[in-house]
Amino acid sequence: MSAIFDEIREAVIDGDEDLAIELAERVIEEKLDLVEAIEKGYISGIEEVGASWKAGEAFLPDVMMAADAMKSGMSLLEAELARTGGEEHEDKGKIVLGTVEGDIHDIGKNIVGALLTAAGFKVYDIGIDQKAEDFIKKADEVGATVLGASSLLTTTMRSQGELIEYLEEKGIRDKYKVIIGGGPTSKKWSEEIKADGWAETADEAVDLCRELLG
Amino acid sequence: MLPKFNILTEEQVQAIHENTMKIMEEVGVEFSYDPAVEVFKKNGQKVEGHRVFFDRKFVEEMVAKAPAQFVLHARNPENNLVCGGENTIYMPGYGAPFIHDANGKRRNATLNDYDNFVKLAGASKNLHMTGGNVVEPQDVPDEIRHLKMLYSHITNSDKCFMGSSSGYEKAKDVIELTAILHGGLDVIKEKPALSCLVNSVTPLKFDDRMLGGLMAYAEYGQPMVIASLVMSGSTGPASLAGALSVQNSEVLAGITLTQCINPGTPVIYGSTSAITDMASGSLSIGNPECSLFTSASAQMARFYGVPSRGGGGLTDSKIADTQAGYESMMTLLGASTTGINFVLHSAGILQYYMAMSYEKFMVDDEIAGMVGRYIRGMDFTEEKLAFDVIKAVGPGGHYLTQKHTRKNFKVEFFRPQLSDRQSYDGWENGELDANARATQRWQDVLENYTPPALDEKVKAEIDAFIEKRISELKK
């Protein structure tokens, strides 16, 4: 039985999304322990990749593909857990990630998402060109308190501030931590719009989330 | 002049061309700008939404209409430039939002920096143009920036310059300003005097802003660099041949559009393709792969019969240090020896196009002088073979007091303006390293620079145009 958990672990490390899904389906079919499959398979695999990244041995395609494989496989098991009323797997914290309204750039955001996933956070990526409402909607749906807003253009940075203004207007600013990032952003900008944090690189974003959710 | 060498075999050039035609036919290129899509429809290309699937014969025919070389006209005709053939044109960096100062601090670039770099390029013996968008002057509102930048080029130097391509309206403004400088739109249509940079959005897209600019320049027959920056590994394949094929498809798609709008419009095949740093995801340009892309691009441009743009003094270093020096030398030498004609970013660039440095500018200016001398090659006249003087001196003598020596060393030897060739004791007097000497030098050049006088009447007309446009745009 533990053989399949090792296989899952390897599939994640290899970044083999198809196999990671196939193995999740097998776990469900054979009625194996779902939480054990998550922890000994998917989480264990991504932790290994995260450690290699920290050691400078893994590179972006390794981490990003591993994160994709892990998320796709694990989401099937989580759905099954929810369906059967099982205990939810415990993560290190939930983060909603998106590119702000008017901006369609997503490479940097995807890198941040992958590294956060590899660090054990549960990431909900809502995609590009997202309004303030969309961030809140997702956060409330999944119970996340950290909102990560990305922007690559000087012309769309404004939307990061608007996200915070929106929270203030609705009187729900205290419920969330808003962190920002992207090419033209800076610490100064994050202070100006009263964000809860800013990171220049994906690694710094992981440290920031550890601080906020630790 | 040194013969420019090829890095690809004829078969390899053909393979890239074939792969490109397949990409253009089967994958297509997306143009977000409706007027551009209309042009392709009118020319019988298959269009689905905004994606254009090209017919290879059509692309080949259109690209063949672009001239192999052309003259860029300056307000001082002595500074006219031939773009194409064996020529190499150097100019400053383009588009950096930050300045890295000698005190180690990074700050936002301003219009004052803009003027300074234009003046330094104007004063340089090694840079042929003052370039364009030499920094992003962040103290000037975006809607009028293009006017202020062009004004700097017009008033601070009489060398050729580039203008905004940021949308149709801004492009039209700078074209009209250049027309005033040269005596009318008809004049510059005959004698192109303005060039610009049009970038694709890799992979395989062009956006509204750039396409608007492209259409304006094409309508008025002004030259354009159609450039692609593939980040091999993230916005393009991690294999160099694959990334080069993506780049080639984008550039040919852009060139095809220019020739549909105005056949014979001068275009320059541009490449800034490089690699992705796989640990951070950032662009990385100071490396051998970037040089290979650059050299291959020069060759693809020769294959298509158009001038080429690529390379420069490129580096990933954040400061003007040793890394900045060795990376810049590689990328400028590589571009120049393999036949790139138009070298944007020859001087000043740091941190993959993010910052400009005055010190780096002076170091790069020196590198440009060295490389310029290198590609000039050896002169082989009878006098240069120097048999008579060799005979006169004979075995065991010296050449220091020969007329031949006195006459020739000045033209044969490159005279450094920054490098230190003194004895140890001589150097020890000031103990200045290259950066400290560079600081002294740029300050000295700026202090002693007098911009070439501009005809009062022309200047008044230009001032009036800019004033009018600013009041309209600020509404």
C-alpha cells in the first residue's frame, strides 16, 4: 500500500501531472487512506522539491511543474474527502493570488504561486485581470486571509491600491492581509497604498507569507 | 573593414526559415489592433478573431519589398548614416526607468538625466546616434513624455535620433516634429530622418500600442526596428533554435505588416532575444546565448535582405563592476563582428535594461571605441606595408623617430580615453579605478559640451508645436 504513496511522491517530484492525477484516481478507487495519500504522497513530494529549491538544485520548471502535479492530484483527493465528510488536510495557510484588473501578465505570479505551494501553503490562483471583488469572493469561499495582488505595469499598479481602498470602503480591511509584488512595485509603493507587505522576488514572497501566517 | 562572419550554416538558416514559415502558417500570430487585422484581411490572409495565419509566399514577397539599406538623415548632413551593408551604428541604452549613481544608490530617472545622456552621446566619437528613450524620465507625465524626449534630441545634438512608437498619436507627434526640423513631411518621406522601436509581445503577439506606432511610421515612410525579445525557457522554447524560430516568426510578421501598408518602408530586423534565469525567472542578457541569438539574427537579416539590430553593451550586473565590463564587451563584440548594423543599448545599460549608469556609459563608450577600431580591421596599402621604412631602419634600430611612425600611429592606433596605460607610479598618483575615472570624465564632457546651434526660426516652430500639443494633451 505504501508503494503507491511512493509513486505519488515520485510523480510530484518528476512534475508528471497526468500520473499524479491517475494515482489520485487509483487511491479513490481502491479506497485507500486519503489523508495518508496526501501527506505521504503529494505533500512529501512537494516538500522534497521545496528542499531542492532551497539548496539551489531545483529550478523554476522543476518547482512549477511539481506544484501543478501536486495541486491537480491533491484536489481530487480533497474533493473526495469533502464528499465523504472526512477531516480536511491541514495546510500552512491559505493565500488567494491574482493579477490585478487591467493587467494580463502572469509569469511572475505563477512563479510565486509555485514556490508558495512548494513551501506548504495552499494557493488559490484566480488568474489575470481580476477585480477587487473577485479576490474577496475567492478568499471568503475558501477561508483565506492573505490576498496577493500582482501587477507588471506602471499603469495597472494603481489597481493594487484600489483593492485596499475597496476593503476599506466595505469596512472589512482588518479581515485580510494584502501583499503586493511585480516589476514596477516597490517597498515605498506598498507603504503608500498601505499594503501589509511587499516582496521583490518569489523567495521573499514565501518569507513574507511565513511571517504573516506563521 | 573586417569581413563579418556567420555562425549558422546555409542549411541552418534554411531550417530556421522553414520552421518559421510553418509556425506562421499553422500557429499564426495574434494582432490585437483591429486596423492591423483589417490590413491582413484585405491582403487575403486567413484570419480567425485576431489571429492571422500567413501564406508563406505572401510573407516572402512582402519581406522582399523592404530595402537592403537606407540612409538615415540628421540635421547636420555630416552625421547622416547608412543603415545596412557593412555598417555598424552605435547608440545609447533605451527605456531604463532607473539611474544607478556612483554613490551606489538607485533612483528614478529624470528629464535632466535624459538631456545628459543625449549630450554625452552627442559629444561621443564612438556613438553615431543619440538613440531614443535614453532613460524613462519619470518626472514627466506619460502623456507628454514623447514630446519632451524628442525635444531633447533635437536641441542637444545634431546626430540622428529615434522617436516614440507608443501608439498612433504619439508616433504622429514625433513624426511631425521631425518634419518641422527637416523642412516638411514630404522631405522626410523622401529622406527618412526618424526611426523607432516596435516590439512584439512574445510569444507570437503584437499589442495595440506598438501596432498603432508601426502604422504611423509606415504611413510616413519612416524606418522602424521590428524587434522580438524571446526569453528562451519562459516566453519561448528553451532550445536556442526553437526560440530563434519564434523570434523570426514575430519579426517577419511585423515586417510583412509594414510592407502591406507602405511597400518599401525601411525596416530593421531586430532581436533582443536572450535567456531566462531559471532560478528567478528574470531576463538574463549578459551571456553567450544572447550573443548567439544576436549573431544568428544578423545572419537571418542578411538572408532576408534587410539591416539588422541586436546586441549592445549588455549586462545583468546591478552596478558598473567587472561583471558589467566583461559581459558588455562580449555582447558588443559579438554583435559587431557578426554584422549587426544598428546597435541600440551600446552604452549605459545595467541590470537587463532596468537601469542606466553614467559610469557604465563612459566605460561602454570606450568599449565601443575599441570594438569600432577592431572591426575596421587592417589597412593594406603599399604605405601600410611599410617596406621602405623597414629597410631604412634595418636590423636593430627603432621606429620612434620615423616620419612614417609619426604619420601612422595616430590613424592606426585606437587612443583610449578611459583606460589607464600609465606606469605603476603614474597611476599611483591618483589611484583612480576605471569607475572613478569615468565619473570624472562624464562630468568633464558635460561641462564642456556646447549643443550645436539650431536655426532660430525652426526652433520657434518646434517650440510652438510642442506647446500646442502639451496644452491639448493635458486637457
